[in-house]
Amino acid sequence: MEDKPSTTPKNLINQSVVPGDVVLDLSTMADQTIKLGGGLRQDGDVISVTKAGKLRFTKPNKYWVEGSHKRYVPCVEDHILGIVVECRADNFLVDIKGPTLADLPVLAFEGVIRRNIPRFEIGTLLYARVVKTNAGMNPELSCTDANGKAAEFGPLKEGFMFETSTGLSRMLLSSPPCPILEGLGKKLSFEIAVGLNGRVWVNAESPSTVILVSNAIMKSESLSAAQQKITVEKLLQRVQ
């Protein structure tokens, strides 16, 4: 009789994995429904790794492999920062740092009808949600949430946008908040939008605050939680 993989989810969470590693055995997870993100695939009862990185988990049931890559692979429900590169009659073409451009229909905004479709200039920065990723087709975006509301989605005006790895983006969106954002947020007033595609937008009343926050984030990827706290303390001492 063939042995079942002994791997359990808990002992691999936040650990490095490589293609071919078996991370989950569904036959030992009776009555549990899981959601797979990027870097994982299902073959029968076995969930295995397709790209190198760290296995991540978020409640209630999502697993994915996080890699620190510059190139982004779109997944449905990802929140991303995109740049408009072409305006067409029915849609906008948006650069999302992926293998292809993404389509953003002109009607994919709250309350928009043909008579009041939005007008964007080339280079406009948008906070959007990935809604489709069919093979052989451009990913499709929306600037509404699942209920059709604008929520936080739409154009981001002013501020400063910079690019990071996808791994750093996920760290910034982690719960509880990473020490860098938690520490800066206690002392400084600023807005931030993080895209899972490795883009970050920061805005504040003071340009010096934008620069400080942006530099702190860019330096944080290789730092431990303790090192991040020390970095924040040192940076804030300079502005007191």
C-alpha cells in the first residue's frame, strides 16, 4: 500500500519550499475546504509546490507560496496598483507588472454608465482588484469590490509610487501589521496603498514624510521584526 505524505500544514507555514514539495495531504483534512493561491497546485489529494518561496497561510483557509520576485503572477482577488498605458472605447489597458497587460472595462467602476465613463490620462495610477485570470487571455480588473462599491479602489492622485518585490508587498499587508508600518503609523500621518504586484503608493501633507516612509519601507525587506523596530525608532528620532 502506498504511504501517504506525512507532511502537515502547520509545520511548513512560513518555511522555505521548492517545486515538487508536498505541503498538504487533503485525505488527512476531512471536512476542510481550502483555497489555493499562487505557487501551489492540486493533484488528487496532494497539494504540491510549483515555485520556490515561503509557504504562507491566512485565515480562514488560504495557502500560497510567497516569492520575492519582481515579476508578478496575477491571482483572482489580488489588490494591485496598475498604470494606465492605453485608453480604448471599451476598456483601459493597464500595466500590472505581469506577463501581459490587464484589461479594465470602462464600466468596472461604481455607478458608471455609458454616458459618464471615466477618462484617464496615460500614466494614471489605479488601485484595482483582479477579477479574472483565464489562460490565454489578459487578466481583467475592476475598480469595485465584490458588492459593486468603489470602496478604496480607483485613481490615486499625488503621492509617490515605488516598486518592490512581491514578497515585500505581502509583508506590508500581513496581519498583525509589520513593525515598520505599525511604528511609523503611531507617529506620522500618511496614506498608503500596497499592491500585491510589488507596487506601493505613499502620500502625506509633508514631502519629507513621504520620503521617510518610502525609504523605511524599501529598506525593510531584509530586516527581522526586531531590526524593523530599531530602524523605525532611529528614523523617528531624526524628525522629532
